[in-house]
Amino acid sequence: MTNDPQADRGRELRDADIVQMLDALARVERDEAEQAARRADAPGMHLVGPTIERAARASDRRRTWRWSMSLVALAALVVLIARPVLEDPEATPIGAPSGEYLGEARFGIEAPAETAALWDSIAWQGPAGARYTVRVRSATGTLLLERDVGGERRIELEAQTTTTWPETIEIEVEMIAADGARSIDSRRSERAR
Amino acid sequence: MIGALTADVPRPSTEDRSSKGRGAPQLHQADLELAHAAHRSGGAERVRLVERLRCVPRFIAVLNERQGRPFDDTSLEDLVQETLGEIWRRLPSYAGRASLETWAHRFCQLVVLDRLRAKRRRDPNVPIESAPEPAAPAATTLDFDHVYRALERLDPRAAAVVRRRHFDHWEFDRIARELELTEGNARSVYHRALARLREILEPLRKEARL
């Protein structure tokens, strides 16, 4: 700006009150520093180290906590981003848990027995909601009966029909479950003599 | 207490951010490195920092005496811990524009004043004097604390020039060398700083006269 001492003097006069205040403030600060240097016995001198250490430990804990939370957030973000990439769009969907232990009926023929005096009915166990088809064949494979019974789990047989059947028959029950899965159970039964 | 205080304590972090890239002076580089190293890790730096901060109880004791000893020794110990906690919390924002002791001194002033005001609210008979000596005419109407606050609002380079000129009694040629300015520029920065201080202080002065 200028090196003119006259001009500086003029400005300093104009700002004399500010200058005086700054000088006074500086004097107070200097006096306090000089007095402080003589106060080796000031209360709390022994607390400086422990207080700083305590504050440092607290801030370290906060830093560790923030760091851990950042890691967790980062891991969650990675999973979120990677999931659509890693997921196979062709993968077979996994159905809900199922089975007899979850209350669903076991599938299997119950009657007639392997040796029966009378073939008056065919009965089986199986889950509700499934569809069943019953087939009866001779031992040589000739189809004697085929009946789609819907959700029924028992059919009655007429004596006039069964009396014409050979001594040994193959009973087959096909189940189509609600999800489309197919199962077959079969049993050989002989007429008791 | 600290919560109420934080609004008063200087905000070097904000000033630091605004001053970066403008060639802001960092006059106490060694103190700056010590402060940041001690805050990042323990060890020798922290031991040295503790040594430097032994000025805190001394400053607080002196300030208490200047105020007519409103606090007993137990309260002073509380004040020391409070001030050190605040200093530690703000240490990352220390910019090295003043020595660590000067920076700590300002915290001591603010904590003592803050606690004194709280004490006064409870008991109006407790005197409150932030300007211990009515040395300057301006100080009769204006709190010294206001001047400190005004200095903190100056541009870092301007504040450094004012501080060197008045607090360290340096000549302009020395200030210019340290801040890498021409002597004319140093004078110019100084006079603009005084004008800016007047702008900041004038409304406060009017308020104080009322």
C-alpha cells in the first residue's frame, strides 16, 4: 500500500481507539502469562496428565466405535450391491419346507393287504390337496382298472368286478401334489385261498 | 457447561477450512505438528503435549485471582478438567496460528467467564469482570472478550499481522518477512484489519453504551 510514515501515522490516529484496545489486551495477556509462569502451585496441576489421558481414551473408544460401525455399514452395502450380481436368475426356486413332520400326511397304500380274502376297497394315505389316480394291473401287466379319483383317498370295489380278476394283482396309486410333483406307490396283493 | 460454552469457544476449524489455499500463515508449525501427533497417537508427543498444557491450571488460577477469587480450589480443579477436556476435543482444529499456550489461554478465559456468568446467575452479587484492568478507554465500554471475538473473525493473515504487531511488538519489516509479504503489503493488511475490527466492534460498542 504505502511506506509513507506520515500516512501510517494518520491512519493510526484515526484508529487510535482500536490500537489502544489491542495494546491493552496484549498487555493483559502478557501479564497473565507472566503471572501464570510463577504459579507452579496452581490447583489442578496434578490433574493435567490424567485428564488428557482420560479424554484420549474416550476419543479412542469413540473412534473405534465409529470405525466398527463404518465396517458394518460397508459390509451391508457390499452385500446389497453384490446380491443381484451373484444371484443365478436360472436357479430353481427353493420351495417352502414340507413333509410329514410339518403335519403333511405320508403317501402310501394301506389297503388291501398283501394277502386279502376280499378286494372290496383300495385305501391310501396322502396329503390333502393332492390328486390321485388308481390303477390295477394283472401280474402280466394287463390294465384291469384305472380311475382318477380327484382328492379322494379311498375307492370302493364291486365284488362282481374283482371276482373276475386274477389271483394276483398290482395296485398302483399315483399322486400329483399341489405343487405339481408326482409320486407313485404300488403294492402286490394275492387273493387268499 | 461445556455445551453452553462451545458456542463461545473460537472456531479455528471453520477458519482453517476457509483459509486453506489462500496461503494462510501457520506461524507455529512445530506446535501444530505436536498437537496433531499427540491427538492421533500416544507416546512421546502426548507426554510433551501434557507438559505444554500444564499452563492451563496456572492460567485459570491467575484468572481466578483477577476476578477476586470467586472459585475455591475444588472448583478450580473442576475448571481445569473442564478446560482440558474442551481443549482435547478441539485439538484437531488447532491451526497453529498462535502458540499452544496462547490458544489454551483463550479456552481458559472462556471457561472461567462462562462459569462465572453461571455463578452470577445464581448469585447476582458475584462480580464479573472480563477486562481486569480498565487500561484502554475503549475497554470501559467494551468487553475484552468482544475484541478477542472480533480478532477471531478476521482473515487469518490479517489476524496474524495484528497479533504480531500488538501482542509481539514486531516491526512491519519483520512481519512482512515472516508472512512472505512486502512491507507495504503488511502495512496495508494491518490497516484493513483495523478497519474491519472497527466494523465488527462498532455495533457491539453501541450496544454496550446503551
